[in-house]
Amino acid sequence: MSENNTPRILVLNGPNLNLLGTREPEIYGHETLNDVEELCRAAAGTAGYEVEFLQSNHEGVLIDAIHAARGAVAGIVFNPGAFTHTSVALADAISGVQLPVIEVHISNVHRREAFRHHSYISPVAASIIVGAGVNGYVLGVQQLIHLAGK
Ligand code: DHK
């Protein structure tokens, strides 16, 4: 809960997602991270939720954000970028805070290189959304709100 008691969701983005819109648009589309933020705020707002939105290229910053989310948000919509495939530390952070995490990938990672097929995050995620483009973030927000209402 935030100070004003409006329930909150953290939308967290990992490395290189600041380049959305210009980065390999044939894979990640033309929408920018600002567009993603607006979509998330709109989806959350219709259900009375606020969004905290953070992107970092640094693993430790993402870990700190997950720790800080404990007790402050209903859950996390998380695109860990390439850390998905490498980071035991991010998986441990998620396990440590016991918050529902919706893992989102813009692209269908299973249609891509083999090294993208394994996720350290999936075993600790509540739900996984892949290949839905930036609409995956909206679906992630909606899924978190659905879980919070249970
Ligand atoms: C984003 C990345 O930056 C990649 O490293 C992942 C993910 C896929 C996405 O589809 O959003 O492999």
C-alpha cells in the first residue's frame, strides 16, 4: 500500500529495454518504453491501481527495487531482459520477497536462439507472458490485479 492507500503495482524493466522503439523493431516493435508506461498506467488505473515504473541496465538496481517492493506493492510485472537467462540473483530476490511476479517478454523467446529458451525467473514467477508484444505488459498488469483480488 502507498501512503495514500491506493494499491500499487511495480512495473520493472531490465537491460536494453530503455531502447524500445529503436532497438531491433522487427523483434521488439516500434512502441517506446514511455508508451509501455502509459499503457500500464491506463490498465492499472481502470482498476484503481497506481503504477511505479522503473527500468535499469544494472542487475543490483533491479534487485534493490525488488527488495523495496516488499510491503509496498501488490506485485511486480517484470521483464528482466537478458538477465532472464543468466541471473540466479534476481530469482533469489523474487523468492525472498514473496510477491507475485508476472514475467513478461515482448518477443516469443521460444522461437528465438536456444540461449533464450531457459529462464531463471520462470520457476519463481506466478505467471509468464511471452510473445504478445508490448500488450504483454497490459496482460501482466491485469493478471496481477486478478491475483490480488483472490
Ligand atoms: C528482452 C530482452 O532484452 C532479451 O534479452 C530477452 C526479452 C527477450 C523480450 O522479449 O522482451 O531474451
